[in-house]
Amino acid sequence: MAKFQFIALNANGEQTSGTVEANSDAEAIQLLKSQQLYPTQVVPEGQELAAPTPSKASKAKSKGKSRVKGKATVGGKIKAKTLSIFTRQLATLIDSGLPLLKSLNVLGNQEPNPVLRGTVNSLADSVQGGSTFSESLSQHPKIFNKLYVNMVKAGELGGVLEVVLKRLAEYQEKAQKLKNKIVSAMVYPVIVMFIAVAIMTFLMLVIVPKFTEMFKEMDVGELPLISKLVFGFSETMLTRILFLPVAVWILLAAVGVWLLVSAWTRTSSGRATVDRFKLKMPLFGGIQRKSAIARFSRTLGTLVTSGVPILQALNITRETSGNVVVGDAIGKIHDAVKEGESIVAPMTSSGVFPNLVVSMVEVGEETGQLPDMLLKVADVYDDEVDNSVTALTSILEPVMIVLLAVVVGAIVFALFLPLLKLINEMQQQ
């Protein structure tokens, strides 16, 4: 057997070095892993090793303070996609046999986002100081919500942290995908309405006034009703709004309405009214309801599957429901389960959950496969949302195009009617 020199990390993330006998470097690596050591360098004896670098955790421990790399910061927010990628990478590293502390160090070193980099470094410091991973996560509530923390805690208690992190990453990816589908349905009509307002404003402020002056000079006489309305509206926009461009007034009005609605929705009654309207409004109400059901099912199913107690899982699901009406329905389910009752009766009486969902949950409860059934419900309603968004987009496209054509056509019609009148009078003369 040959001798190999090595530098490795132990379970605490501290570096150690020495020699080991093996037939090859691959066998030496396997031997070190069996001793709970994770080699960073393995070379034949006599060959020079690169100078060992103290681990990040050791540096932090010796300095007695948290680390900051570059412009890393702690305490901000990050995008859901960034958090999902971090979760997936952490699950992969832990599943490959790397200790949690070392995994955090690796991710902290390569993370480009300064907020997440500073947070990961802070997590590594906290874990190095003796805190559990879930306790460390709870110190950053702006990034890691209660669902995240409690799932990690359940994974720690069950010894399946890497499995829970994978489920959490899948949950985040599917939730983000669902959110993107809904946003995409809203983008098209907003863009078309913006174009319609811009075209109308341009016509009213630039084109219509020129036609108005021309008709006055030519003494057309009595104008058609539609022409009077268009010309009068154009004159109002130009002269009777305190000499400010109409676009500024539209912007100020929109900001004012938005501020009033935002202030009202911060009240409990306002939030409940708005959330109730979201579930019942035409076209978009069905998508909102299906999205809320998909989120409820996936959140509760993921939590229970990961080992979180049902009552605690219902509390977390209620807090992350995103809709007061759905949250109140989940609260009633929580109270019923707390009293030892089935979750089917409060789901039925709430009026929020369709019969299909209630029936599938009832079957899952009776067969002892409630978590799996909830995840199946989530998959079904994810597809329902996808289909609804596609159908809504296909309906909105022609409707918005026709609306834009009607607005522009009415203005053009109002401009050319006097011209046609003038041409007829000239022909008669």
C-alpha cells in the first residue's frame, strides 16, 4: 500500500491533515469519508500539499464576530427564485454527504446576491456557535418564513434534513410557477390598456386640435354629435385642467386611488372585503380561487409529509394562505381538528372548497393518505390554473383588440364626418 497526505474537514467544518495508507487516491478518499472526514486535498506522500486555509467557521470563531464578504449584508429581502435555488443547492450538498456547516460555507463563498451571502454567512456563524439550523433560520424572518423554519425543524428532528429541503425547494418552485402564470394573465390587458390610453391621449392633444382649427376656418357649420363630443373632450383636456397635461392628472389620480385602497386594505374589514371580491370577481375570480386552493393543498401536504404536526401545519397554512377568506376557513378546520373532529365538515361548510377537493380530502383521511391526497389536489389545481390562464388570455386578446379599435375608430369617425359633410356640400354647389 502507498501512503497519501491529505487535508480534510471534520464534522464541525474544521480543517485537519495527516497521512493514510491506501492502494489509490480514490480508496484514500473513501477511507477518509468512512472516518467522517471530508477531504479537500489528497496527494501521494512526498508531494507538496497546497497551504491549508483556515475554514470560514474557524475564522469566525476565533474573531468572535460574524463575517462579511465584499458588500454582503444581512436583514434585507431576496427574490423567491433566489431562495429556491439556494434551498435546492443546500439540499444537494447535504445529500452528497457534506456537513451542514461546510455546505453553508461553500454556498456563502459562491453566492452572488449580497443579501443572501451575508445571511448564509450569518447562518454558518450561528450553527458554528451551537444553534440548530432551524433556530438560525428563525433569526431571519424576512427571508425564511414560518413554513420554511418549521419544515427544517421537522427535518432536523427526523434526521432527514436533505429530504425536507428537497421538498421545500420543489414547493417553492411550483409556487413560483403558479404565481408567474397568474401574473402573465394580468400583464397583457394592462399593456393593451396602457397603449389605448397613450394613443387616445396623443390623438386628443395633438391630432384633434388641428382638425378643430381647420373646421373653424372652413366654417363647416353644425357638427355631428360624436364630433362635438370628441372636440369638446379634447378642448377640456387642453384648457380646463389647470393647464397641466392630462397624463399628469391621470397619474396623480391613479396614485391617489392606489394610496386610498392600500390604506383601506390595511384594515381588517377592508382586507376581508377585497379578498372576498378577489374570489368572486368576473374572469379573474375563478383563477384566484383555484390558486388559493392549490396553495392551501400544497402547503399543508408538504408540511404534514415533512413531519410537522397537523395542528401546527394548519396554523402555518393559515398564515401563508394569502387570502383572509381562505385563512378564516383554514382557522375553522384547525378548531375542528383540535376538538378531535374530521376536517371534512368545516371544509364543506366554509363554501371556499369545491366538492371535488372535499371528496378527495375525505378519501385521503379515511385511507390514512391525507398528505399524498393533498399534494394530488395541488397538482390538479395547478393544471386548472394553467388551463384557466390560457383560456382567459385567449378571451382577453380579441376583447382588448376590439376595445382599442372601437376607441380609436370613434375618434377617427368623429374627425372625418365633418369632412364628408363638407365634401357633400361642395358637390351640391
